[in-house]
Amino acid sequence: MKVIITNQHHGMIIRDYLREVHRFSRRILIAVKESGKIHVNDSPQTVRYPLEEGDVLEIVFPKEEIAAYMNGDDTCLSIVYEDDAVIVVDKPAGMATIPSLNHPSGTVANGILSYYEKNNIPYTVHVVTRLDRDTSGLLLIAKHRYSHSLLATAQKEGRVKRRYKAIVEGVMESESGTLDAPIDRKEGSIIERTVAETGKRAITHYKVRKNCEHHTYVEVELETGRTHQIRVHFSHINHPLAGDDLYGGAREGITRHALHCFQLSFEHPFTKEEIKLESKLPWDMKELLNQM
């Protein structure tokens, strides 16, 4: 990262300049101080150095370290957008986002690391918008810690937008609505969530696209991003997702919960351009709609 200081920022010390102008988090700044480099006009400086108009400030970020439990493999990925800061994958149902004890390989992260290795891309995987293993659709990954820091902040502020298509059981009476109910971990389970007063606030907006005899096709937009939020909220109002046997749905016509992230939009962390991407409905949800 190399910038030329303008008159507007003359007199600012490097620490304040990076925090206020380039939105460096405290963690990013510490990482640069400890393992990166800070140069002004090709000379090393500390974060207390007062900048002058015309100075050339260069920041060298620490090398991205790949976690010991993550390795590249030949997992096939559909990459729908990529630049130096981010990569967006259209994830199929049945693929985990990151490795775990139950899914040590064959994940999105494994596939991205392999892609990096083949193309000499010196980054690792920083997940911004995680999807459940059986949820399909668009998944946003930051390539390095700086873009991840900026996108994570944007997500907390509601500036990373995700829209989903879902098929729920039963006929919904309202054409649109908002589900505002706190979600917490279900007692005695490390996986299942439930609506509970002890939980964190969760807000889900929906619009009905089609009512059928036993199911409803809906579009959903998240205002918050709690674990299993859409699944828990619709189950809470007695309309569990089709195929979602964890939350009361029946596996008739589909072998996974019928949920697809079809639209993702965000402000690019550096160019400030609005990136808006869409994904087609997968075959299994199309088939279920045809049956309906």
C-alpha cells in the first residue's frame, strides 16, 4: 500500500492517519508495527512520525499465514467475482465453508487455497459471509486481513446485503413481513439454535413470491446475521424450511433445507464501487417448485 500525503493530512502522525483516513483497526495497526513495515520516502518510521505534504507513505503488511488445519485440495469451485481484495464463490449445497472435525477437506476454504497455490496468489481465506453446509449460493471471502477488517466493519453496519430464496412449509397468510426475535443456542446442543429472550436480536424481512397448496416460495433479506437465523425464524412461526429436519421440516421432495443466497451486494473496501452479484436457483429447489 503506497499513498502520497496531501495538504489535507499535513501534520497528522502516521497512526492517526491510518486509523482515521484508511480505517485501520487496532489489530491491523499492531500487526503492521510488529511484523510489517512502515516507510516514509523509503526510510523506516514509527507510527508517531508526523506526515508532511508530498510524503510517500508505504505500508507493507505482514505475510498472510495459513492456519495449520487448512490445506489446499482439488475441490471444484464456481468463482463468480474476484479482484485483489475479495473473491466471491457460488457455493453448492452440501459443501462446508471451512474445514472442521467432521469436514476436514472438500470445503470452500480448501478449494480456494488450492486455487491460490496454482495461481501464485499469496493470501489466505478470511470468510466474511458464511453459509451453512446445506445452504447454497453466494459467499463473500476477503483475500487478506485488511480487506477483511473493512468488510467485517461494513457487515456489522449493515452495508453487506444478502438476499435469499427459500421454500417453507405451509401457506403464509401475510404477503410480506418482518420477523424480529432474539436467537440463542439451544440448551443442551452445540448446533441447534432457538428463539429465546437470552439471545441476540435477529431481524429477518420476507416477501411471498408464490403460494402453493402445502408450501410457500419466499424471498428473504437479513438485517442481522445470526447462526441459522432464517431457519430458526421460519420454524418459530410454524413454517419451517422444506427439507430442514433439524427445525421441523420434512424431507419430501428435497434432501436439504431449501435455502439459497441468490443476491449479494457490498461496497468495495477500496474502490468504493457497489458490487452486486446474483446466482441462479439450484436444480433441487427448481425441482421442488415444479412439484409444488
